[in-house]
Amino acid sequence: MKCFMCKGELENKLTNFLLDLGTCIIIVKNVPSQVCTQCGEVSYSDEVARNLEKIVNSTRSNSAEIAIFNYETQIAA
């Protein structure tokens, strides 16, 4: 598979996903990703993107300023 940004090679890695909602920062650790070996661009499969969206949506009502999750723990729940 090729990077859509630079056409470099992609390799499977675990990365951290960070999202700033303004009132809360969400960090999801150990997310299965495809990372470009040339430019470092990170992309996710459709399934992983859906799971990240579920994690973010379940956290929006949380009053914490910072929420940190482990990807595998969250999708297993």
C-alpha cells in the first residue's frame, strides 16, 4: 500500500491518537495504524477510524480535562 500524501511505503505500527475538543484532550494509546516510512503520515483503516469515533463520542460528555485510553481495552469493552 502507498501513502496518499507522498506515495511512500506504509508500514503497520501502533501509534497514539490525540484530539483536542477545546474542553477536553483525548489521547488513545496503541492505535493500529499505517505509517509512511518516507513522510511519517499516519492513516487508519475504516474499522479503526470507526472505533476511534466511538471512543471520542463516548468521551464528549465526560467532564475530565484530559482522557487517556488504551485502544485495545476500549474496543474490547
